[in-house]
Amino acid sequence: MFFDAFGTDAFLLLTAFLLFSGVLVAKFSSRWGIPSLILFIVVGMIAGSDGLGLIYFDDAKTAQIIGVFALVIILFEGGLHTKWATVRSVAGPSLSLATLGVIITSTIIGLSAYWLFELSLLQGMLLGAIVGSTDAAAVFAALKERNIKAKMGATLEAESGTNDPMAVFLTLSFIELTLMPDQSIWMLLPTFFLQMGAGIVLGVIFGKVASFSINRIRLDSSALYPIFSVAFALITYSVTAFIGGSGFLAVYVAALVIGNSELTYRYSIFQFNEGFAWMAQILMFIILGLLVFPGQLFSTTIVWDGLFLSLLLILVARPVAVFLSLIKMNYTIREKIFISWAGLRGAVPIVLATFPIVDGVENSQFMFNIVFFIVLTSALVQGSTISLVAKKLHLVGPKKDVPHHSIELISMGKAAAEMIQYQTNSESAIVGMKLRDISFPARANISAIVRNNEVITPYGETEIKTGDFLYILVEEKYKEQLKKVLEQKIERPAAE
């Protein structure tokens, strides 16, 4: 084999090749209308033993470790970019989907697998538990930069960020019950409440500690702050998991706390974690692609069984779970249909499918192949049509305006200054004002304005317009004063 023949040098070359392929795939995935995770997996399958034969990889345990690590990074990055005000408004529905919704989906698929396949009831329920949750990596990637209504995006992201504890609990419980039939499922229920409780509490604690530490510790280089934040993400997961809590939930909650706090070097941290999350996503899906053998995956049995179960999941189990979970929660029929369609499966089910293989559960390889096929179908069919379905259901929101320019501040020594990015909107009081008329703090200066993807050099006569991105260099002690100026709203006359 290629790897065996050339050892370390081949590994480095192959890693570069796979990352390079992943970057190109990410570049063209949106143009082709195919979710990037599908193409990442295809790269892995092509490089694997049933493809070009560059790598022979069948180590489920290693794939599991890499998958968990990547999911921690992806969840952390997703939580950082999530606005607490938006999540708070959909917290109830999201938690209902993340708990009751997962149970309903898992039950329908589990019973169907038991009736259709040569599986025991516990093995069928195990298969249902594995595919019961939506996937944060797939959902975050699918919704990023797509103009879906904020309520829909927040509901789906919050659900995918918090439904892992239920999926992990059900998966591990059915594995234990399969291996030890005398065990009672009721004895395992306290484990779930421990996972949820510890995940939320430790997530908040580590998030506050991380925010405080980032702002208080003076590091010699601004490049160290993003690494510091990643270290907190890994510590949050490992400590929480060590005491029996949900590490994934803790990481997401901690990221929510950090992302909604005032941070020094905020944009350096965000940009680093966005790039790191992309690398983790590329690596994870390529590794998972290597783990599967296309010759087995696309056999007649797997294709027909997997296709039937995929359609059952997409058209029956997920909609039933959504409609029951969102009863009396102020969602319209169209919104429920969209949430049903956008419940993507991705890395989490595949990573969970490695657990039965590692633990030696009977029929685990069959279950892994079925789960893999379901993920491919979900990502390909649902992931590529999210924007179209949103448009048909009239759930398209305002276009997400993301600046394509970046301005970086290089910290010299321990300078207590930061570059702040702020986008104006129609309610901003400073819109229509000239720079010389705005009461900025004495130690705050606008370095640049980005308008319609063009950089404008600011002068005293420059007028601020709606949608402008302002880049303001300010000393840390004046940040709060600057924030008050920027957040002033237009005073509208009271309705008579």
C-alpha cells in the first residue's frame, strides 16, 4: 500500500493532498448545490481501499476519537457565533425537539428496523437511537450564509447543538442492554439527567471562567488567544465527560457564554475557530469516508434497506417528531414542515455508529452501513434543497451580509487596544450622520469603512449609511463608552 511503502513522508503528503482536496471541495460545493460534507466523504471513499487504494483504514476506534475531537471544535465554533438573544426566544421548542423529538424519531425508526431487518428489538432500537438526532456540523454548514428566517435558523441550530445528550444516552443505553439483557432501562434514566444537568452547569461555569481569563490574562501575542479558547473547549468537554455529563452539551453552552461576552481579540478568536472548524470538518468527514467500504455500502441489500429507512426518516419519523414536539409552541404549519425537512443527519450518527463496532455488538457493521447510507441520503436530498424549500414555504429572511474584507490588528507587546467591527442598520442613530458630528470617545478612531464590498477611507465629512461595516480602533477602557454610542437607536415618535 502507498502508506506502508513510504511511511511518514507519505502520511504528510497524503494529509496535504486530502486537505487540499477538501478546500477545493468546499469552494465548489455551494456552486454545485451539493453539501460539502457529501463531497468530503466522497474524497475519503475515493482515497480508500475500494477507490484509489491510497489508504487502507478500518480502525473504528481511531475514527471515533477523531470524530469526537472534530465535533467538539465544530460545536464550539457554532456556539461562538450564536446570539443568545435569538436562542433564548426558541429555547423551549429547541429543547423539546432535542429530547422528545429524538425519542419519537428513534422509536419509529427503531421499531421499523426491527420489523424490516433481521435484528433483535434491542438492536433495532439501537439503530433508531443512532440516527435519532440531527447533526450540528451538517446543520451549521447548511445554514451558514443562507438567508433563512432567523427564527428557523435559531431553532435548528439550538436543537442540533443540544440534542446530542439524548442521542448518546439512548445509544449507550441500548448497547448496554444488548450486551447485558438483564439490565433495566429504568436504572439508566438517572444517567440522562446527570448528562443534561452537568452539561449545562459546567458549560456555564467554564464559559464564564474562559471569558474572564481571556480578558484578564495578558499574552505576548494575539495569536495565543484563539489557542487559549480552544484549550478551554477541550477542557470543558473532557472534564464534563469524565464526571458522566454531556461533554458536547457543555462545549456548546460554554461557547454560547463566551461568544456573547465582551472579549479582547474577539475577531481573532472567531476567525481562528472558524478556520479550525473547517479543518476539523474536512478531516472528520474524509476519515469517515475512509472508514466505509463502497463495495459493502452500495450492495443491493444496503441500498434498498437504507433507501427505505431514509425515506421513512425524512417523510414520516422526523415530521411526526417535529409536529408532536412543537404542539402549542407558536409555530405555523409551514414552519414545522421546514424544520422537519431541515433536520439533517451527519457526522454524529456516523460517529455513534462506531460505538457498537468498538463494543462488539452483533450486526454492528450492518448498522454502520445503513446509518452511513441514511446520512448520505439526508445530506444529498435535504441539504441540497434547504434554500429551495425555504423559498417555496416563504420562509426566506433578509440576505446575510457578511463582509468579504478583513482588517487585522497586530498587537505589539501588551498594547491595551482592540479593533472593533460594527455593522449599522436602519435603526442605528449614527446612520445619516457625518463622522465629525458623532460623539465617539477621544481614544476611538474609525480606521476604515466597508460599504458594498468596497473599502472607504473615512474623513470628517464621510456620512454613515445603513449596512456600513465600521472598523474602529479603541483602547480597552473606552470600549463600553464606544458601545453606548454605537447602540443608540433612532428615537421614533410615540404612536398617537
